[in-house]
Amino acid sequence: MFFCWEKKFDAHLVLLCLAIVAGAMSARGQTVRFSLPTNLRGAAGETVMVPLHLDPAGKAVGSFDAIVEFNPALLTYTEFTAGPILKANDNWFVDVTGNNVKGTLAVGAFSSARVAGSGAAVTLKFLVNAVAAGGDTVHLSLRRLAATDTNVVSLRVEGKAGKFTIKPIIAGHIRNTAGMSLSGVILAGLPNPITTDADGYYRAAVEPGWSGALTPKNDGHTFEPSSRRYTNLIRDQAEQDYRSVSITTNESFAFPNPFNPGVEPVQIRFALQKPAPASIRILDGRGELVKEFFSVIASRAETVQTIQWDGRNARGNEVSNGIYFYVIEAPENRRIIGKIGVAR
């Protein structure tokens, strides 16, 4: 366009030159934009798809390069897919070279055709490492961005970094009173209920900030605790165990056992064959009375009843560590005897 500045020119030529210059300046003002998402979620052990978004800003983008940096302690790169804005029939060549030691990905692509609109140019697949903890934030940065048009003319580019949050995990084990694992127990209360595996374990990922209650359900079983409530959950919750406390007629169960009176009382659960007022006596290892509970009424036969013992005797003093016995007696019912350990 140097002809615009010759000494001899007419007005039409001046206007044409000015239009060309203005168009060139406007074109230079447009910027090809790369970006990574900032609202992704992923839990330890899950696969996360991270799209590298490209907005060509109206340019005929024919090639681009980028370096994506990530935390290799939390993520492991596995593979990529091209497109959809890089059409296969346009003979795009795309390559991603990953380095899981340094936490870098070199992304490159070129073709004789232009990028077909805005959208995901490349989708990167990561595995969230087992050490990732709920609430951790994974940052994804962009550097060494470059792009050219189909005439191999360099274009202005800019990039927006991304991040995603590690989902918190709720995990635990469900067993019966004999200590045997229970499979197939439904954990209700989640958007998608889960069940315990063959070894009685469960594991659920929830959205950061989730609130709700997790309730185990299984025909013929009741559980201790009956449910666990969570509010604005961010961090992982491990060892969220439950114990089946289902009992049959003239049986009993104490939980936790042994128990620490300074932490929580022991729950004594029992079921009578016939409804009747019941008395529960706590005896020490020598058979001497420690405490007695009166007028515990079984309103219906074969209905589970519960009392609590806080580890104190009839005078309100804490008992010493050791083995204690409870004896449940009710008219027209068989005597029920159980054992409780006190351990601080």
C-alpha cells in the first residue's frame, strides 16, 4: 500500500487507501482467543474432559499452537480428541504431546482450511489422581499461544486460564452386628443413589457445597446411625460407617461396644416377644448393681426399643473401665443378657 504516499494522487485513490488502512487496522484489532473452562468438577479416580476453546474472531485461522500447564500431582493426562470445529474432511493435522512429569501439554494443529467457527478445538482427557482431596482447586494455565491464518500470516492471540474443583467424597463401610460386611445396601439421599459393593463398602462423589442426608436402606435391617446429615460439604468425609442393628425377638444389641462415656453413650436395643413393661439393670463384672432403668414399655411385640447408658452409676459417678453386663427382664418374656465394654 505504499503507493498511497506517492506525490501525485487523486482524491479517489486517497479514499481507497484510507479504506484499506482502516480495514487493516480493524483486522489487527481483532484477537484470536483461546480459553479453558473454569466451572468443571471432578472426583478422585474420575476422568475429566477439558475442552480447549478457540474463538477465531472472524479470522481464517489455519494453524495454532498452545502450551497447557497442569498440576501433575493431581492430574494425569491420558489422551485427546480433535474438534468439533476442526473438521476431519478439511484434513486437519492435530497433535498433543503430554509430559506428566512436568505437567505440560504441547498442542499443535494446522490445515489448508480455516477453523469452522468457535468452539472446542481440542478436548483433553485427564485422570484425577487418587491423592486429590475434596475442595482442592486444579489450575490450568495457557502459555506460548500462537495462530496463523490460511496464508500463514501471524495473528494476534490471547488466552484465558481455567480451573476445576475436586468433588468431595463420602465413603464408608456397612456391617452387621457380627462384623460381617453387607452388600447391596442402598445409600439414599444422593441425586443418584448408590449401593454397597460385595465387601460392604460405598463411595459417593457429591458437588462441592452439597447439603443433604445419607440414609442406608435394606429390607429387614435397621441401621446405627439411621442417617448422617451434611451441610455445605466441601472436604472428603471418610469412615462414614454404619452398622446393621436389626434384631429378632428376645435379642439385644449394644452400640458402640466398647464405648467411651466421654465421647458418646452406648445404645442398648432390644425386642420383646410380648409387649410388657421392662426393666434394664447394669451390673459390673462381680454381678453388683450399677444402675437400673424402670418402666421401659414395649408398646408392640417384636418392636425394637432403645435406651441409653452414659457410663454413670446410680449416684451419677462415672464407672471405671472394664466389662459390664445388662439384664433385660419383662413379664411373660425371656430374660435377655448382654455385655458392654467401657474403654476411655
